[in-house]
Amino acid sequence: MAATAVRYLRSVGAPTSTGPAPVDPLPRPDLRAVAEDERAPVDPAEFRRVLGHFASGVTIVTAHDPGDGDGAPEGAAGFACQSFASLSLDPPLVAFMVARTSTTWPRIARAGTFCVNVLGADQGALCRSFAVSGADKFAGVAYESAPVTGAPLLDGVPAWIDCRVHAVHTGGDHLIVVGRVEALGASGTPNSADADGPLLFHRGRFGRFESFSR
């Protein structure tokens, strides 16, 4: 019976398929490259000068590099980072930005974990030592292992955040690294580095927080 019905429908030109009917394709946009006169004329030096008016805290992002088995040794790795921020409460996420040319980032990426060490106002010299490329940044620096990831947790920092790499996104000449927080803590003691507040960076100089009453 079914075959007979199909032959009849074909003979009268009726559709025999129960699938979706064909549709005309959507109009395609006119794709083209961005013209030079459409680019924002932002001078890099002016960009840095203006953005330097935004004060930020200072951190040192550390990791324990496991090595790659092809000559790259294992050991502690870290760099000074201003572009750190909290991102999400549920789930607990933080983020930092790192230059795509960074030689430290591949070591953190190999580890897949990191610890954000928030610096206190009296730790400007420590920050400078981690801002130098190619030096032994951990020479003379005391630290212990962060409780979950084992990343270096620097002695005397007022706060720390122990993380696993959650996602990495491109952002121009930088990478946006998102970390899922596994553990965190703050000293909160009068004798620690937080006694004078956080280390701040503004217009190329370090400073400190000073409270005032209205």
C-alpha cells in the first residue's frame, strides 16, 4: 500500500518527503578588510601615559614548572603582575593578563596552576626583582608551597590565592588567563606586610594606600 501511495503522489507532482522544505539562502554580507582610515589613531606611548593614571595593586604570580623533559628544567617560576582582578564569585574565578612574549608564561602554562601573591606596601623591592627578565628571581626569596597546587607562596605577603588554570583567551598582544580558586588566605596580623596596606602602582611609581576621613 505504501509503495502504491508514493507512486501516486509522484505521478501528480506532490512532495513525497517529510523533511524540511528547501529555503533560499540568506543574503551574505559584503566581507572586507578594515581600511587604514578606519583604525583608531592611538599612539602606544600616549596609550601608556593615559592608562597610567589608573592605579592598581601589585602581585607576583608564581608556579612550579615541572619541566618539559626536553631540556627545560623544573623549578620555581614567577613574574610581577599589575593586571590581576577577581572575576567571578560562583564559581570562584580570578584573572590576570600576561604579554604573549613573556618567557615566564610558558612555564606557568606547563604547570597548569599558579599562586597569586598580593604584595604589601613595603615589598616594592621584591616586586622589582620579579620584574627583571632572565634573572634568578627566587634568589634569596623565602617561600613555601601553596596548599593545593604546590606553587610558591612567598613569605610575608598579606594575601595569596592558589589557582588552577581554568581558561586562556587572546587579547591583542596579551593573553587573558582565568584561574579557578582552589584555596586562599590573608595574614591579617599587625606585624605582616599588610600593616601599611597594599603596594600600589601609579604612573610608573610605587605608592601606598592612605585612609582619610570625610
